Amino acid sequence: MLLNFYPGPSKIYPEVRQYLTDAYDGGVINIPHRSETFMQLMRATVNSLKKKLNIPHDYYIFFTSSATECWEIIAQSFTFSQSFHLYNGSFGQKWFEYAQKICSETQAHEFPLEELIDTANLEIPEDAEVVCITQNETSNGTQINANTILSLYNKCKDQLLAVDATSSMAGLNLKYIKADIWFASVQKCFGLPPGMAVMVCSPRALYRAKKLDEKNHYNSVVLLYEKMLNYQTSYTPNTLNLYLMYRVLEQRELIKTIDQQLVQRAQNLYDFFEPFTQFRPLITNPEVRSNTVITLHGHHKLVEDIKKNAAANNIQLGNGYGKWARDTFRIANFPANTDTEFEILKDFFSRNYN
Ligand SMILES: *Cc1c(COP(=O)(O)O)cnc(C)c1O
């Protein structure tokens, strides 16, 4: 059995194998998306998401095809002239570039890898309508902590705060109430196959979308909203993944518990890697270090060797990403990865690289 520590597409819950069979046998795969059965499934999934992920009752949930699509939707449905992006890595930067293609006035501020965002001295451009951050930067293993998000939110008087939480939603107990738009695709902490994303919107965000009333795209937020009133979608959706999400959420513990386990395991992993000398965590500041994606840095030849050697031992490590592609490797600390798997992983490193 291959142990998969890739940070996306990542390990899928093994129970999904049975749920796939159930979906086929129960005829769920091809139920018409205007049917009562579909609407029941959608309603149950939305309720489960709110309950299991601790999402406020008055927030809205929409389904899209990917996190990348959510980047576009935010630029189309929540932004009239420009958004403002804070980033320190590849995903945040890509989001900025996508948004800029749609709203050319869009601006960005890049902040240093080891530092917290200096919210006190931050100048948000006056014309910006949405402030965009990446809670967990999957490319380099940094994260923006809850306090920083809170002080950013307090600073956003007229702006909506939008958070890419692709590699942390369903892993960490995010404070949804402290931002307006949150989104994630499901092939990371949800432990599901790729091809779907969840978008969570505050009442304030929806109010703003209604005011803009942008309806030029099949997944424009007002259209998503109008269809969702009846637990439907504007187009034939990924019913299979929706069903899998419903089943996986049913089996999962509350996010508070999952968060505690992940944070503790992250701490344990950082402690474990501390004594290794040939490679070390890319991020040393514990205040900005990711809990869900552990990024380790070393000479590119060694990194190559570690990944090959691991693969020969049936352990799949994540490649580096973007400008860190060659001299880092990444380890997903996602809910579907078990403690037993991490014991095997640690054993591999102790035997070969200590
Ligand atoms: C993986 C990832 C994305 C891209 O997700 P897609 O489903 O491929 O669109 C965006 N942002 C972050 C932070 C990611 O980790």
C-alpha cells in the first residue's frame, strides 16, 4: 500500500471506496439535478457542512468546480473595479494574477515569508472592494493565523475579506464569522476526489453581490444564490462528489476535534524534524508555520534522493512548488492521513537520514 502524503490531490478517505459502490448501487450517480432526491441530498450536505465545520447558520454555501474558479467568481461577482491581494507564495500570487486579468486595477502587496502581515501599518487601497488572503499557502507551508485574520477583518470597513482556505478548510477550525468569503476545493483536507469546491459567504457578502447584480457567468453568485434557494445549481453538478462529501462528512468528527488532532500532530512533526541537520523546515517562525502542509528544505540533490528513496519504500512525498520546486519537499498533514502512517513516515526518516 502506497502511503500518500501529497498535499493535493491528497489521500482520499478509504471509506470512499464503499461510498462509490453505494452511489452506483443506489442510483445516486445520475439522479436528475431538478429532482426531489437531489434537493434532499443538497440540503443534507449543506446542513452537514455547517454542523461539522462550524459554519454560522446564516452563512451561504455554494458549490463550484475548483478553487481556481472561486478566484474568478470573486473577481466577477464581488468586485466592480478592484481587489487587493496580500500574498507570500505561488497560490496567492496566482489568485492576484487571475483577478488582475478580470479587474485590471487590482493591486497586491507581497509580504516576507517568515513574517506576520503587519496589519497595523497596512494601507488598503481606498478603491479596493475585496481584500484577498490565502489562509494556508500550500506552496511554501506558511499560514495566516486567526489573530491576523481578525485584525485584518477589523481593518476592512467597507471591503469584503476573502480567504482562500483550500488546504485548511475541513482541517482547521476556521473562524468563519471573521471573514466574508471562504473557499476550498475538496481534494485536500476534505479527503475527496478532485473536481468540486465549496464557497462560504457571509450575509454581508451576499448583500454586496446582490447590489452588484452581476449575472454574466453561469456561476455568478446571484445565480448560484437563486438556484440554491431550492437546493439546486445552475448547471448539471458533480452529484457523485456531492454524495461522497455527504457520506464523508457523516463519518467525520466535529472540526474542533479534528483541528486539535492536526495541530498537535503538526507540532509533533516539527519537533521530530528539529534534530535533522541535512534538511530543516523551510519556515522557522512558529507563528506563521503551517499546521497542514509541512515544508522541508534542503540541497536539491538530497531532496531528490529523499523523494526517490521514500517512493521505493511506498511513501509518496509532495514535490516542492513554484520557486521552491527543487529544494523543498512537502508533507500533507490532512485529516485522512492516519497517525499510524506518520509513525511509518518518521521511522523512514530516522532509519535513513538521522
Ligand atoms: C490547491 C490550491 C488551489 C487550487 O485548487 P484547484 O482545485 O486546482 O483550483 C488554490 N489555492 C490553494 C491555496 C491551493 O492549495
